[in-house]
Amino acid sequence: IISWVPSHNGFKVHKPKEFDSTIMPKYFHQTKYKSFQRQLNMWGFERVGNGEQKGSYLHPYFIRGKPNLCREMQR
């Protein structure tokens, strides 16, 4: 449904409908995928528009294995 990108500084949602119905109700307050995308933008995530990681969301402080960096993220 969702996975880390190879660079480990972001993620990609492979199955938005399943993400919407399975993951979002458990972990997020949003109920729609579009709302989730808007929140990502507010938190500084950048959507990759082309290339190998197209559709991924990247952030310099969202690094796999380094959860303490998330404290540096600002809305």
C-alpha cells in the first residue's frame, strides 16, 4: 500500500484507495486522501513530479531510521 523510497527520505503511496480505507482511519484524523495530501504540503513535503520516484513525497527531516529528525519538521 505504501513504501519508503530508495533514498529513505520519503514515501510513496502505491494504492491510494486502500491507504484511504485501511491506513488513514488508524493513524490520521483525515478521512480523505486529498486532505492527507494537503497536510503533507503544509508540513513541507515535496511531491516528485517525474522520474523514478514520481508520485513520492520527500522531506529532508523524514528519514527512515531517524525518527528524532521529525522534531525539526514545522507546519
